[in-house]
Amino acid sequence: MKCTALLALGAASAFCIPQIGAAKQQAATEYVVVSSFDVNLRTGPGTDRVVITRAEKGDIFAYVGETGEWVEIRMFSEEPRYVSRSYVYPLTASQIVPGHNLRLPADSTCQALYAAVQWALDRVELEATEILPVTVDARRHETLRRILEDRLIMEFFHNHGVQAVMYEALLEEAGAKGW
């Protein structure tokens, strides 16, 4: 078991996190937290797969499953994305603390982030079409579009200080408020 010390709300506390891969923990793991700086996120489980973007220490993603030494995570495009097990640790709902920042920001920031995401989706389509038109190869165009989507939206989430795992909540908030 891996033990981690944590400062939360000014009080020191410690908790133990089972390693990913333990059969009992796999079923309970809802998220993974990136434990190092500039960690590659890839299109598949292996160093020979395309790097789509980099995660920063503390980034949190929805946990999907595991393939060998690779953890599958959910990002913005809903395509399978992978990170090496060596650079993440599991997080369950009961282990979430305020420092994990699993909340949406104030409405004005939230609305600005949503507008940035909408702009990004339009921009991604334009870029993918410029690089590889649908008429040349529709399947590869769609793959490229989804890679660019994950890359650009991740950048906006980092710029706004919002966890990637909050994407669905952002979309729900935008729908509820009619943005």
C-alpha cells in the first residue's frame, strides 16, 4: 500500500492508497491522479502510440480500466486515452479532499471556459480539415480531429485551472443555464 501525506484545510493528515491493479481497488477506483509533471497521454497502451497531450501533476481523470502497465482514462473526445501506471495513483470518491479541486469555478469563469471549449471544437474541425480532408480519408480525419480536440480542450482546462474530469459537469451546467 502506498501512503501519502496531505495537507487539507490547514490540518495535516495521512491516508493510504492501494496501488492500481489490486483487484479490490480496481472496482472502487473512479479517478486517477497524475503524480508527476509533463506526463504523456497517448492514443493507446504503449510508448509507440501517439502522444496527444501532456498532463500536469495533480490532474485528475476518470478511470476506465487497465491494459498491462497502462491505465485507460476518459478525456473530452470520449476516445480511449492511456497513461503509464507509473505516473498515476487511484482516487475514490471517499478520498476526495478540497485540494483536488473537483468543482466548477464561478459562473463567469465557467461560462468563459465553455465559450473557449465551443471555439476549440470549431477550430479543431477547421484544423483537421486543413491537415487531412474528410474526402482523402474519413477515418483518419476523425482520428486526427479527436486528438486535436483532446489536446486543445486540455490546454483550456489547464489555463482556467479546472480539472479535466469536470468536463461533463461543465456541459451539464451550460445546458442548464442556456449558454
